[in-house]
Amino acid sequence: MALRINDTIPDLTVETDQGPISLHDYVGDAWTVIFSHPKDFTPVCTTEFGAVARLKDEWDKRGVKVLGVSVDGVEDHKRWKEDIRTAGGAEATFPIVADTDLALSKAFDMLPAEAYLPDGRTPNDTATVRAVFVIGPDKQLKLSMTYPMNVGRNFAEVLRAIDGLQTAAQHTVATPANWAVGEDVVIPATVSEEDAREKFGQYQTVLPYLRMAKLPE
């Protein structure tokens, strides 16, 4: 069954290079990014892990936990982290799931139920395991993005999206295209004019269904 926005993620117990974890326990009451990979020791994925490692202060500032996933084993993950440090210039301190049985990849609908790891496999065998999932403190899926193997992920966009998700959750607003922190937000159509004035003060009516406002202090 497909995992869709606002679905509760499965509470799998998975093996990582830092020991076994329960997904729900790992998320706890934090926002969490799960980003997955089809194989260790691959060039694009190595640059991505390095990028995520260098952003540790940004994740911490937002109260975001990070969990990597790859379908190789624990010992490969530990060796790969040495390459990630060399190439990325930062320590990957977050755990990496060793999804060798493909349980997480299948539960998150990245692979079909009948998928398996053939002998002598290449990254092409699990190419669809290149996704980003943002999980809310309520253990629900808030955002997902899937990338091909030849295009590196943009983690600045992941941070921007998390800023939008956290702002929307905290203030019950929406964010427009290309929104960044500090810019005007969208007043939901379900909010009456009276309630909008009470909450936001002055606001701009661009269209009857599109009202823009600054966040309350």
C-alpha cells in the first residue's frame, strides 16, 4: 500500500550502523528527515551524505533528526562513512538503516512487494530507493520527494520546505511558491475575514481566495 501525505509511518524496528531502532521511537516528538539510497559507495549518494553531514547545525537549529537509509549492510555503512567524511568534509553522525531485507523500502512504497536483491546487483536494481521523506512529530508523512540516480538532491530545498511545514503547523497558515522565512504567508481560505483581521491585522487581498499577510509577532 502506498504511503501518502498525512499517513502514519509504519513503526518498523530496523538495524542501523548505530544499533537497532524503532522508527516511532527515533522520531519521538521531533521533525525527522529520512533520505534513502540504492547502494553504498556510489558517487552521487556520497556527495549527498556529505551535504547532509555539513548541514548538522541547520538540522539542529530546527529541531530536526536525520536518518539515512541504504539497502547495504551495517559494515558497509561504517566503511562508507569514512568515504563520506573524506569527500564531504564532515562527520555523518546520524544513523544509516541497513535495509538489506528491503522492509523499509517496501513499507515506504519505494519498491514493489516482490522486489529482492539479486546476486551481483547494481544500483539499477534498487534505483527507486532515492527518496526524501519529512516526518512530523505526530509520526505522519508531511512531504516526500523522489530523485533519479543521476541528479543529486537539493538539501537547501529540504530545509526550505521544513521551514514552511513548521511555520504552517505553528501558525495555521500556508506558504506561497518559493517562500522563505520572513516573507508573507497565505491566509487559509477557511479563515473568515473577521478572524483574519483579528489574527493578522492588515492583509492584502490579491484575489478573493488569495490573501497574503505577515506573520503575527
